[in-house]
Amino acid sequence: MTSGHITQGEELIPIKIKMTIQGDKILYDLSGSYSYIGCFLNVSSGTSFSTMVGGTKAPFSRITLNSVCYSVLETRLPESSVVNAALYPIAFSGFCSDAYEKIMNAIFELWSNLVPEQAIDCYFNMGFFLVGGRDKHKAYNNKN
């Protein structure tokens, strides 16, 4: 189990994910996540599911996205939450919100702990990947 937080003002909004692998099924349970909030940081159930597919596929790039891939994933998304906001009157965005990023990063962390040789050495963000490492070019090595 792992968690991330959306920041709204000074308040941290938790998104909690528990991954269970049983037989040929992977269950992502987000039951401990916060109820919806009054801004665009909520996501719909479809967006949450697509994030789980992307987060699961990322460390296993050879897996084909087809009905077999989708059939092994199961989800538990609490009703009227930041990860399963109702269509109306709750405001939500699609993939470009903090909830999407937090779910994706939590799934990366879960798989990295389970299969370290497939770990992704970066943080997922909608605008960029923050990749660790060291640039060996002299122009970028500041020794001050």
C-alpha cells in the first residue's frame, strides 16, 4: 500500500492505493482516498482506470494493450471521491490533474518495490519526467 497527496491550499488530500495480486488478477483498491473536493483536481472513474493501465504497463513495456491486459485489472474506487468524482455537479478534469499524477506515481512505487529490476527511475508529471542521474559534460558539472 502506498499513498500520495493533492495539495489544496494548506490541506493535503490523500489518495491511497493498495495493490493485491491474486492468481491472474491485479486489484487496485483506492478505498482510503479522500472524498471529492470543490475544484478541478478530482478525476472520473474512467480516468482513474486509464491511469492504472498506464502505471501497470510502464514498467512492463512489452505487454500489449489489448483486451487481455484490461481483463486482468480490477479496481475499487470509492463513490464521490477525488478518484471517482460524479459527473455533475462535481468539478473534475480528465488526465491533467494532480490526482492522475499521484495515482500514476503510487503505482510506479508499488511495482518498483515488487519488481525492482523493472523500476522506473523517474517521477511522472504531466508536463515532464524528472529523471535522476548525473550529466558528465563539463558545462553542466558545477564544482562550486
